[in-house]
Amino acid sequence: MKVELFYSPGCSACVDRQAELRDAAREAIKDVEWREINILDSVDHAVELGVMTLPSIVIDGEVVFTSMPTIVQLRKELIERNRGHA
């Protein structure tokens, strides 16, 4: 499972929460591929995926969160999607 967190470097809340969300994702799904993507460095990739707001979280190519989720929300989404792959 691939998770991409798109953020802006000027968003302190985004930067502050990245580590805790990454850790929660890795606890929920052991083989998760986690990427933190600075929108300024990857605008074309963000547009291809349909990222319109920041922060956004894309899971397996689908924009799932268009604002910063809680740890509980992220874990729930990842676990449910992982069950669908089993």
C-alpha cells in the first residue's frame, strides 16, 4: 500500500504531524510505503492525482483526505483498505 502526504513547507501543522501520522501508518500496515511530498517539488504529480488542497493524503493513487486526518481516521482507513486487498 502506498501513502503519499502532500504538504506545503509553510504549513507548520503539516510538518508537525507528519511523523506521528507516518508512525501510525506503519503500525497499522507493516508494508506501507510512506512518502512525504513537498507540493513545490512535485506539482505535476499532485495535479495528475487530483490534489487540489493541502494537506492531502493519497492512498494507492486516490485522494482520500483533503485535510489533515487524525491518527484514528488514518489508521481506520488504512486497515479497511488493507482488508479489501486480502
